[in-house]
Amino acid sequence: MDFEYSARTRELQKKLIAFMEEHIYPNEPKYTAHVKSDKRWQPVPVIEELKPRAKAAGLWNLFLPKSPRLPGGGLSNLDYAPLCEIMGRVPWSPEVFNCSAPDTGNMETLERYGTEEQKKQWLDPLLEGKIRSAFLMTEPAVASSDATNIQMRMTREGDEYVINGRKWWSSGAGDPRCKVYIVMGKTNPDHSSRHSQQSMILVPADLKGIRIVRHLSVFGYDDAPHGHMEIEFKDVRVPAANILLGEGRGFEIAQGRLGPGRIHHCMRSIGQAERALEKMCKRATSRVAFGRTVAEQGVTRERIANARIMIDSARFMVLHAAWRMDMVGNKVARKEIAMIKVLAPNMACQVIDWAMQVHGGGGVADDFGLAHAYAHQRTLRFADGPDEVHRNAIAKQEIAEQTSVAEALATKKQ
């Protein structure tokens, strides 16, 4: 296992850090002012202003591992990990580099499973940053952590599919630039295999019969202009040519899509935890309580030490998972992906919680960005599969591996 960053990655790290220092951190107040204004559901001006600069700096579409649409080829997962961590330090900065969710996962899905016509219509404008997208799988009426529970119906009628149902937590659908949804639903609910009942289809966001019911808040944050929407589909007609990969392949696509998406979330979580630790140290050394700085209190030092240990441990596990994905593929590396998906947001939640505690009342206000960071990381323990589902998958695989080893040893002794 060689986790040394390539020369290309080291160069991109330098450029990205410099870009963040010059353009992202100084503009955080501008971003905050916009998303708290009456124009918060419109694109953020400062992000739009910075996108051309990111393109000119060669810091654009860094997430896509390999595509004929990327001149010179993309980065490996291991190469992208430290860059994603840097971007993750500021929640809105990935969009500046066209590396934000759910567009990254949707672009990878289109690259991997879309037809050439579908790529021209949707992937190319997404890669150029001209439009945005949303991924619609979760439903309010069922436990969507089990994707076979999905109830949305996609009924074939001639050259069209007629879609009926309701989705929620459709992140990104609140943005006026969101022009296409990747939607998962059941095309054959009576199929003998529960994993072959679902399909995914590309749905233009402006079709008749689509209604945004409401936006959902996360611990009180509406995350405008991104948004997390509840959306109703009533007799929505979509061309049959918009199906991805073919009928009954939805579960397969979901598994392929979530691997990279999960690891991207984990990389960004490490960036958030690093920034929280920086804020904690700064606050602890500048505040005096009971005759000495907060940093001199034993409990604070213990938490700072544990935060450093936890962050570095999580980073090594994320790098290992990224390396495994590059070496053996997402399917074989599924246990490593599941482990970091549990570990990273839990680690970040704890580090941010300690940082909030050092900030006192200010920690739960919006003044330091910690409350919003905590809300986001706590939400990640649901997104792309809840902790319980990942732990169950890890345990099943571990038991199978241990059983296989035991059986092999028993056979050898015989």
C-alpha cells in the first residue's frame, strides 16, 4: 500500500490551497449574506464569479476518475482524496470547482451508464457547469434504506413511461438551475427478484405533473439555494429512451453510483473536522476562564489530542478505501467503503461537538459555522445509507471472511 500523493496531486494541492486562501475563505461572509437574504433561492453570485477562475486555474471537474470528455484524463480516487478534503473545509466551495453533490454522483452515473445521446443532452452541460441536477430515490412512505421498498411506479405505455409517486430529501432540486432528475422507481413490481424490480430514468425537471411540495429543513437550515425537496409525480410522461442501462437495472446502478459518492462525503467530512479543530484551538487559546486559558484546562487538551488522533485515523482509513477502489474496484472494496462511511461522519460529529463546547453559546449560533457543520455531518449518518445498514453489511462480510478462513484451516489440517 503506497499512499504517497502523486506529483500531479501535490501540484493540485498547492494550487487548490492557494485558491482557497485567496478566493474562498475571504468570501465566506458574502456567501452567508446571500443565503440569509430574500434572494437565497437564487444562485449565489460569489460562486458564479469564482467558477471561471477555478476553470482557468485547472481546478475543474477534479472528481471524475476517467472520461473521454476530460482532456488528459481524470484523477484516481487516491489522487482526489486530499483535494476533496481541502474543498470540504468550506461546505459551499466544491460547487466553485464543479465538484459538489449530487452532481458529482449524477455525472459519474451518466458517464458510466448513459447512452451517447443521454451524455450529450445532460452530461456535457453538467460538466460545463451550465446546469445542475438532483437524485431522487428516498420516499416518505417507506424505509428507503432498503431500496427494494421503493414504491414509485414507472409504467410503460408505448414509447413513454408514466411515473406516479412521491420522493423526498431530493437534495439540489431547490436550485433553479436544476434541469434533470435521476429517478428510481419500480417498472416491474411483480418480478421474482426484488432487486430487479427497480429502474432509473432521466426526468427533465420541467415536465408536466411534477410538483415541488415543500422544502425540508435540516436542524432548521433550509440549505438554499440547494434545498432538500419533497416532490410529487402525477402522471408524468417521460420518453422510454430516457431509461438508464435498461429495465430492472436500477439497483445495480444505485450500488455503482453510491461507492464514489460515499467516499467523497467522507473526504469532505475530514476537511470539516480539520477546520473545526483549528477553530477549537484558536478559541481555546484566546479565552480565559477560572484564571487560565481554556486550552490549559485538562479536559480541553484531552479533547484536542483525541480529535487529532481521530482525524488522522479516519484519513488513513479513507485513503486505504480510495486505494482499494483504485486497485480492485468499488464492488470488491465495498467493506472498506462501508467502514469509512460509518467512521468519517461520526468522527466529524464528535470533533465538531467538542469545538462547539469550547465556543460556549457561540458554538450553537451561526457565528462560527460550527452549528451548520454539525447539522450537515449528522445528516450524513443517514445519507447514502444509514450507519445501521453499513454496519450490518460490514458484519455480514466479516463473518463470511472469518468463516472462510476457519474452513480453509480445517481442510488443511485434514
